[in-house]
Amino acid sequence: MAPPARRPRLAVIVANGITGDSRVQKIAIAAARDGWDVTLIGAGGTKIRRTRMGPIDVVRIPVRSHMRQELTGHPLRRKITQFGISDKQAMARRRAIHQAWVRQATAEIGWLRGDGSQSGTRRLIGLPPSRALGAMVRVRRAAHKFRERAFGWEQAQALKPKPTGNWRRDWPQLLDLDLAFGPFIEELKPDLIHANDITMINTAALTVARMRARGEKVAWIYDAHEYVPGVDWPKPEMSTAFPGVEKEFIRRADAVVTVSPEIAERLRADYKLPITPPVVRNTPIRESVGTQAVPPSVRAASGVGPEVPLLVYSGWLSAERGLGTAVNSLAELTEFHLAIVSGRTSPELEFLLNRAEEIGVRDRIHVVPYVPQHAVPDYLSTADLGLICSKRTLNYELSLPTKLAEYLHGRLPVIASDVKTLGAYVSTHDVGEVFVSDDQPSFVEAVRRGYARRDELKAHITEDILTELSWEEQVAGLMRLYREVAPVAPRQPRPEVPWTVEEHAAPKPVDTSADRPLDAWRPLGETRIRLGLGPANYAGQAAAFAQAICRDNPDVSAEVVMRKGPDTFVFPADVYLDLNRINQLDFQLEQVQRIVPRLTHLLVDAFLPVFGYLNGDNIEGDLPALLQAKIKVALLAHGSEIRHPGRHLERHEFSLFRDAPEGVAERLTRRAERNRRVAEESGLPLFVTTPDLLEDLPGAAWAPQVVDVASWASDHPVMQRRRPVVLHAPSARWTKGTDRILPVLTELHDEQAIELKLIEGVPWEEMRELVRTADIVLDQFATGAYGTFAVEAMAAGRPVVAFLNEEMHARFGAHPPIVNATPGSLRKAIESLIEDRERAAQIGAASVEYAREFHDGRRTASVFEDFLS
């Protein structure tokens, strides 16, 4: 029987970091739904990094600056002016060497002019030694001064290059992009390449030409995101290079698409294209709007109440985007606040915030984080007005910006500048107010009119507008175009791929051919990486992570820290922090001295402070000192410190928070919201121990819990007793759903169907023996994820029954052999295991293999490789 034909491969390429680029993400998802095997390729990092977005491979490739350094400036002249000096640091070293020589030589002159007894300098023929040495110093000084001036002049020339009209010389970064992307794409062997934006046009053209020369069938599409000649580029070389590279390669593309009809007409006229490029506007996915149980809120992220008038700006920040007009206007719009949705700091953001500080409005500006592309309209919808302040550049005159559709799908009226296409659309449809671009009084008037009319303006956002400006409507033509130009086309679509898939770390392949025990971690010492872990060490996982990481990385030594109180169940650690002393200043200063000079990396679990309460009760207060000390920090979440009660209640009928003691849900809500804010604002690497937590901490990587699989091995038979032993051992009853399942278990026990063992508060060694001799182990029925106890039971070969969110695990290729049950279906689940004992034993055997594959530490250690690099 012939193997099934592979799906046709699509490479979606873009010269940015992908995160925040909603267009390329939505193209990749649409193609995956249409049946393509999609790889989304972007730039970033110091080594190739792979993640997953549902079925989509996401790859970020490091881009070196070889050609930029080689071609910047005049190469022959530079070899003369900067001979032997590679950069400013090399110049500084040469200056130091020269100054050291001068100091030594002039000291020699001083000695020679004395009695000469301290000098070893020989007399030169014809000159007294001091005069000869003085002449040498003058010559060397003059030569060094000339070299410094020549170096400085060449550096100045590099800062003000003159465009040549040759794109390879004017913007050699395009060559560096091709050197990075091209070989990777050729190895991938795609059937179709979708090149996004002008910075990928030469890479796609060269790559396809090389592949075709080898006899490979491949096509490519150029996606013009902007009207390149009309962009106000920040550097003059870009203004010549980008139109030049577009002119050279655009007609080589198998098809061209763009973002507006106006740009499409310009491209056809400028480059004599055979047809007008089809238009694919960058618009929101309508199907995903309003579907989240607890949608994100830009108002909540800003920390302002419902009564506060809130403006929002979402999108890239640059001077030509005109947001400075809004910031300056806040001095007059004294009742308004402004939320700026920004994924990271940038020079323009810093400029705007500094300006806000100068005019006294900084307290009314809130910088809030990005959310996944499918959640943007819901996120923005809680503001009052959306801002589009574009200045008059030809590019902005010709297209509707992405944020317009995002605002409208959020039912948000807009305040828009009067650039041609945008101003006409807003005025014609009466979905906002238009102001004169770059005019502050006009902006203030438009905001006041728009705020007063916001209900009327919302009513004009009709179903027809939202349908036209939906991604489903726009992308249908692109999928047809793919099939027209590609040498092969998908046979079957995959509508089961959701529009809402998010990016997550991809598990790396590991060798699971043999058990490898977890030995003690390598004590902190003279290794390249000195890793601290703690201070929660819940279920001993910080210690287990230390063992796994040190076992698989000889460059790492580790120190595990654990907070300990009178009732704490103690797990292995190097340092135990006495909770009774944690507020004492001398104790806290000891922690500073223990951490700052000794660690290179720190994995902080549960968002707890590592210096005690010196800077507050959250890691946020310790981060400035840790980062100032150049310690690389990552955050690890285990559960309730990041699991949001409200969202969990919306998602799960049997949520643990329905049974939480009074006041606990409110307290945990405050903690989860604060910790998520810290995670998003800090920009630190994020890890979670169970996949369900990714719903509360998007963008984190799953670092599976670690157990010593070999130490839990059991040869005790499964399900051979007449009355199988069913073990349940809750750490806290309300967190495991114990009281919900006890009635069923008690009935089965009283009916002699099972022997129930409800175990609480027993020592670890006794618990291990109970697990290894049980027939069925019950974990939790209230969270949707299995914990360390379930992993230990699987390692012992016991069938485990629990309530599981299987979809979150499947994202990582994980299909735990856990019998999935709710409190309502638990009786049926247990009875089915009793009735089919052979199946129960098979589940136990599969559980061992699963524990070995996902939880013996190898996969977890691999997840931390990038952080520890």
C-alpha cells in the first residue's frame, strides 16, 4: 500500500520577529485550514528557534550583519583609514596601548635626563639618548593622532552614507536576510513561498530561481504591504534601495497581492504588471470576535474604571504614525486617558512618554501589552474611541490601516486623520470623526465630538461593514490564488484547525531509549552557568528540575532554595528560608549576598520574592536589582499563582473555585492578575509546569513536571484483586474536587466493588508504597490538568483517572493515557476499568512509557536550553 501523499508545503516568510504581525499569522492559519503544510519563518535570536502554532511550524532564524559590515561605506578607503582596527573597541584598545607606551617612553626620558642609572636605554649614534627617545615619541604621537583622525572621519562617513542607487550597496541588510533565510527555505523544499513585504522580495526570487535550477517545482507570491515609493523611510538609503529591489524582482513573482485597491493600481502602472494585483486587506477574523468566555480588556489592563473616558492606540509606533498629536492634546483633554498597545519599548515610545512627562500628562498614559491576534477586537472594545493619527505620506494616503478594521470589529468609533483613503472611508460610513492631520486643535475638537456621538457612531458599524472587513472574506481570494499558481494544491481542507490557535514552544525530540536516573544536582560551583531555583519548590519540582538540567548539561551547577514554615512539607533543597525570619533585614541582606555575586541564571517559581520581603511580596520588586546584577531571570508558574479563578470558572463546570473557602477566590484573583501583569511587563522567559496554565499565561513554554521514573517502578500486578484498591490522596480537598467524588467512591466501596483508600497527610515514603501497590489512582477532578502525584502514579504503572483538558496537551503532541472523567462520569469510568481489566493493565503499561517520554526530565531540560544559552 502506497504511503499517503504529503500535504503541499507553504513557506510564509517575513523579515520581522512574527510576534505582533497579525497579517502573517492569519495567512499561516488560513493556509493550514485550507490544507497546506505551513512553515512560518521570521527573523530573530542568536540561533534557530522553533515553536508551534497549532499545526503550523514557526521558525525564527538569526540574521548576521556580514554584508552590512562589508558593504557599508567605501571598502578600499576603509581598508586604508581603518587598517587593523575593526571597530570602536579596537580603537580604544589601540589608544590604550599607545598611551601606555608613551607613559613608559616619557618616563625613560625623565630618567635619562637625570643620572640615567634607572634606564636600560642604549645611546643612539649621533643623538643623546633622551633626545632620540623624545623624537621617537613625537613621531609615534603624530602617527597615532593621524590614525585616530582617519578612523573618526571614516566612522562619521558611515553615519551619513550617500545613496548610490544600487540596492545591494545602499541596503546590504537585504543580502544578509537572503543569506540567513535562503538556505533554510531551500532545505525545506516548499511548493509555494509567500514573501511578505519588500524585505523578503529578493530572498524569495533568488531562492525560487536556485530551486528551479535544480529541477524543483516551486512558485512564489509577493505580498506588497505598502506602496514602497510612497513610504517616508527613516534613512535616505532605504528610499533608493527598496524601490530598486522591488523594481528588479516584482515581475519575476508568479503573483502579486497587496493591501488596498489604490496600491494595486499604482503597482500595475509603475511596473507594467500584466494584471492588477488582487487585494487582501489585513482585517480581523470575524469568527473569533466575541467568542472568549473572559475576553481581555484594554480598560482593565490600563487600570481605569468604566467611568473614565479612554482613548486607545493600537499598532506600530513611528513618528509618521502621528501619535504625538494625541499625546500633546491630552494637556487640553484633561478628562481623557490614553492606552497605547505596544509589544515592546521603542525609541518612538520613549520619546512620547518623555514628552508626556514634560507636559504633565504621563499619569494618564498607560502602556499595555499585545494580546493574540484573534483577541485584538475584544481587547480594544472596552475603550471609548480608537485613534488613527497618520501623517500625510503617500503610502498612508493610499490604504486603510489594519487598526481601522480592528477598531470597528470591537464596535469602537474612530478618530482618524484626514489622509485620503482613511478620511474618506470614515466620513462616508460615519463611523468616527476626522481631523486635520498633525493639527492639535482639530484633533481635540474631533475627540470631543466623537465622544459625545459615540453611541450614534457605533450604530453605523453595520453587519455589511464587518463582513466586508473580515479576514474570512478577504483571505478567500488568496487561497484561490495559491491553488492557481502553485504546482500542487491541497486535496483536503482542515476546518478543524481553529482560527484562535496561539504560539507555544515546541517540545524538542529527546532520546527515550533507556531509563536514566535523576541523580543529585551538581552543587553550585565553578561552571559557566550557575543556576538558582526556588524559592517555592512546590512538590519538590525545583529540585527535580535542577537534577534534570544538571544531568543533561555539564556546564550547569545549581542551588535550590525552599521557603519553610512550621507546617511545610519539606522537599530536598540546598537552602531553607525560615518564614519566621523572612521579614528581618539582616536575613534579607544575607539573601542578597547569597544570590547577586554567585548566580548567572535564576529560575523563580511561583512569582515569589527571592530576597525575602525587602522589596515587597512579589518577584517584581526584586527584578531591578537582579537585572542590574546581570543575572538572567526566568519565571516558572505551577498553578494557583497564575490560574485566574474567573476565567477558570467560565471554562470548567467543575472548577475548583466553586468549592474554594470564602475569600480565597478573590485573593487568588488579585494574585493571578498581578502575576500576569508582571509576566507581560517584565518580558522575561516564562515557563509553566502544566499545559492548562497556557490559557492564563499565553506565550509561556511548557516545562513538564519531573519525577525519577525508575524510583517509582513497580512490579506489583494491576487489577488482579477481586476488589481493586482505588487510591485518592488530596493535598487539599477543595483543590482536587474530593468532596464532589466521595459520594460515588463511598457507594462503590460499600457495594464491595472497590476498596477505597483516602490518604491525607502521610509521609512520602509511605505514600510511594501505597501508590506502587494500588490498582487505580485518582488525581484531581477540578483543574483540568494532572499534577505531580498523577505523574508518579503513571511512573508506577498505575492507571490514573482524572479530569483533563486534552486539547491543551495535544498542542504539544502529548496524549496522556489518563482515563478522563468528571465527577458526573467517574462511576462509569471506574466500572469500565473493573469490567475490562486487561484494558486497565494496558493503560498502566502505557502510563509508564508516557511518564518516561514526557516526565523523566529530558524533555524538561531541553525546554530550558535557550534560557541557559
